[in-house]
Amino acid sequence: MAAIDWSQMITAGMKAEQANKEAAALLDDAVQNHLDEEARAHGYRDGSTLASYAGSTMEKWRAEATTFIAWRDSVWLFAQEAAATMAREPQRLIAALPPMKWPSHA
């Protein structure tokens, strides 16, 4: 009779935990892509680049960056709160996110 290598055993709980981690990673990627797409649509390389203008001496760039940062924070907060119910539906979560409202410039 062959010996069982218990270190190789994968339980249903372990499978569920792995599936939850994968769903969370997909959700995080979808949210980050959404943030970056919004920044790119407004002429920035990505969300991180846009956020880096928060200390700019150019009023327009500073206003866009601080507005984006506030929106980014509200998006991630919403995503964290909705993760339990929408973890396996990233497109539905993205559709439910608050919209970005760019500052108006004189």
C-alpha cells in the first residue's frame, strides 16, 4: 500500500481561499485599469502620473491631480465595500463606481 503524502492534500477550503484570492486580484486589476483609463482619457500616462501633479505649481494640473486623488480614494473605498457582493463581477462593479468629475478651468 502506498503512503499518503498529506502535505500534498488540497482541501475544499484551500480551493475556496485560492478562488477568493484570484477574484480579489481580478477586481483590483479592473479597478486600477479603470482609474488609469480615466487619467489617460484626460491626457495623462496613468493614474499615478496624474496624482504626482498634486504639488504642481501649475494650478490646472494641481487641481486635476487633487480632484483625481479624491475620486481615486472614493473609488477604492467603494470597491472595498462592494468586494463581498461583486468580487466575481468586476464589470458590474466598474459600472457602479462613482463618476469622475473633472474640475472646470477658467
